[in-house]
Amino acid sequence: MSVIYIVLPLALVLGGAALVAFLWAVKRGQFDDLDTPAMRVVLEDDALSED
């Protein structure tokens, strides 16, 4: 029963850290463009290098 006093706070800290990391990634725009990376697989290399 005493292990719960270690595991529960550890789980809360890890869950909070995951939430903070997710919110940080959203704020920095990591999830803004979900379509382009998937399309890069099917495009030719020449089409990507055009500037």
C-alpha cells in the first residue's frame, strides 16, 4: 500500500509534463500543417527543390 504514495505523484508529474509538452508544441505551431508532410512522400524530388 505504501507504493501508492510513490506511484501516484509520479504519475501526476509525468502526466503534467506530457500536457505541458503538448501545449508547448501546439503553441509553437507543430500541428499547423498536417497535409504537406504526407504529400512529400508522393511528390518527386525536383518538385520540392523549386524555389
